[in-house]
Amino acid sequence: MLKKLLPAVLLGLLALLTPLPCLSAPQNPAEPPTAERLTAMLRQFLVDAAQGNVAGFESFFADDVIYTRSAGVVTNKPEILKNVTNLRPTPESKSVYSAEDVTVHDYGDTAIVAFRLVARTEHSDGKVETENYRNTGTFLRRNGRWQVIAWQSTKIPAAPAPK
């Protein structure tokens, strides 16, 4: 009896361990790969951040986002949107943001994006400040649309000045 069941049990285990294409493949073959799509979204978001573009923030972050700032303060989308206009360039300073060392882990309808944010601010007196942050974002695809549902930012301490 056991000899007769063994092939069926092995076949069942094999079926359970075989990845299902519907769980790992893009839902629409015409769409770019997730990593490419989310990296493009991230880069556009950084342009929107430098311009203080509220619409860019509105579409990037989900309504239920949990955002942990580099200072450890946890905030939400309404608070984020309130502060967007503070990012707009002024005659005194202009900032440009870039994403370096981008890594995307795709889990179907969820993806994790980690990168180093480089914030470069040029002041009217000619002084240039550069700050670096490590950021990790959790993206969720709902109804075919990717948005950030969680974000964590950590400031990278500046290297000590040479002595």
C-alpha cells in the first residue's frame, strides 16, 4: 500500500514546491520589469521632491503610508504633503536629489527598494552641501498601481574631516 502511495505523495510535494508562474511573473507581459519600473518611479519622485511637486508626492505615497524620517519621527501622508512646499527651490537655495546603489527585491505585488539618497544643496553664497541617506521603501501594487506603503530614512553621518 505504501509503495502505491509514495509516487502520489512525491508528485504532490513536487507540485507544492514548484513556483507558480502567476505568483512570480508580471501580471501584464507588456509592462517593464518591476525593478525597472520602480527605479523609474523613484527617480521621477526625486525630481518632484526637488521641485516641491505636491502631485508627485500624492501619487508616490499610498494614503496609508507609514514614513519614518531620519530623525526617528513617524509620520503619515497628510503630514508629508503639508511639508512638500518647503522643498521648493528658493533664491537662497536649490536642492537636487539622486538615487545611488538602488536594489529592488520583487515579491509579486510587493517590492522592497533600498538605495542611497544623495541630497545636494547649492546656496546663493556658492556654498554646496551634500548629505547622504540610506532609504528603504516598501511598494505595493494595488489595482495595477504601485505606491509606497512604508518608508524608512536614515542619515549617513558625514565622514570626519581629515586632521
